[in-house]
Amino acid sequence: MLFIELILFNNNSGGNSQLKFLHEHLSKGHRKKTVILFSNSKINFRSFFNIFFDFINLYLSQKVSIIYSDPLLSFLEILPRSKRIIRYVQSIDEDLYDNHPKLSSFMQKFIKKYIRFNNNFGNNSIYVCSDYCANYISRYQRNYNFYKPTILFIKSKTNKKEIDSRSIVSIMSNPSLKGIDTLDKISKDFPDYKFSVITNKLISKRNYPFINFLNIKERIDLFKTLSNSLCHLSCSKKESLGLPIYEAMVAGIPSIFITNDSNQQLKDLKLLYFDSYRKETIEEYLKICTKKNLRNQIIKKQNKIIKSKFNIQISI
């Protein structure tokens, strides 16, 4: 059996990383390969050529299965014999492109209708990563399999944990979509703290004078930076899985986060969340992060969440 991981855009998104873990899980003991259609915003003609023949093999034999996650590929739902194609749902797909700064309102509405149509009439085998996604896909009377998302925690043997009591870190795959303006307001209201954003995007510091931007490529450095920080702060109002919140929890630091559709279930657990920015709320949470006993209480709650919601792979 050949399992093909089909990726639309080659980027370091949480969605692509979770697709990879599912691909690894399903392909154990079988052949596997990855096909990337667009690399660095450029079309990969060889990949399109290869996937064309892979689809022919899919229809002619019982020994090929294709796995994908990007909702723009959901037209695969309505192809003949599409039950042999696996779709990994990690978000409310039809809402994913709402208010996208690079898409016109017409395109946003078109994409929403396109995904809804495929959800209604599709036949792919569905996997979901959370109860949130399960409830979403159930609205379309679709059956699904559940696969818990995975966090790969790279632990360092040599580096001791030295917490910088003034360091606040955010992880943003795309700052313009992940709440950079809200973080900018917070950074100006709390000038005594050092705010950093871990991102691969090029951002002009001139627009955000109180925020330092870090381009961290290795996961061991990502977790070292998190582990040595006072806390993690997420300002993103739109997430699919919201992985950075949980990566901070795995790193053993408090995670302060704004609520969105993906983390509503965390509101009942008395964690450090806020529905909209208020200086007084963040001030209270930062005090909790600096007091050892209160900090440890939050971390203990977070550890229970991590164990229940994720597969944790630890590498040293």
C-alpha cells in the first residue's frame, strides 16, 4: 500500500505538521511519499505531473491512498471512488478564509460556498483532530475517525531552565492574521516587559517598536526560548487548532490566550484567558505568572489538558 501526503502550500503551518503526523501513523509498515504542489509560492510542475499518475493508480488499483488537509483541496471529496482519499479536518474549514486581507469579499464568499458544497456531497474518509472539529463535520451528517494531534517536544539535556521574569513570547505563523496589532497595544501598555514574536515572516520592526521578532527554525531553540520565558501570550482571534498555546504548556510555562472558536472549551478550566484586551486583565495574569505558587497551579492545570488532548512525543 502507498500512502501519499498531499500538501498544497509548503509552509511551516501547524496544519501541515499535524498532517505529517497522521501520514506517519497511517503509513506504518507501508510505502509512503509526500507531494507538494506549491513551493515558495511557485507551482511545482513535477509534483502536478506525479500526482496525476498517482490518481490514475488510485482508480486502477486498491494500493494507493491520498491524505490531505488543506480545505482548498476539498474538491477531492466529490471525485469518483473518493472514499479511498483521506481528509484530515483541523478547523472550521469554511470559515478559515473569512476576513483574509489578501482575498476580496467575493472570493471569501465563493470559498465558503465551495467548501460547504464539498462537505455536503463528499465521500472522503474523514479524520478529525478535536471535539471542536468533530462537532463541525457532524453538522453535515458525516462519519469520522478521531486522531489526537501531536506535539513534538525537543528537550535539551545541557541547557538549564533560567526563567527571564520579564520575557513574554508569542508564536505567530503569520502575524498580520494572528493578532499582532493586539500584541502591539499590550506591549505599549507594559513597557517594563520584553515582548518577542517567533515567526518566519519578515516584519518591519519600525511598525512595532516594542516587539522583537525572532526567526527560529529549530524546534529545540523554540522550546528553549519558551521554557526560559515568563509566559506565552496568544492574541489570535482565528485558529484551527491553536497549537502555540499548547506548545507553551508543554514547555512548562503559563499560556495567556485570547478566546476564539478553537479554545472555547478551555474557558471552564479557570486558565489565563481573555475575550478582548483589557489592561487590568493582563496585569492580573502577569502577577499570577510571577508568583511561584499561583504559577505552579496554572502549570498543573495545563499539564492535565495536554495529557488529555495531545499525543506528546519527547525527543532529547
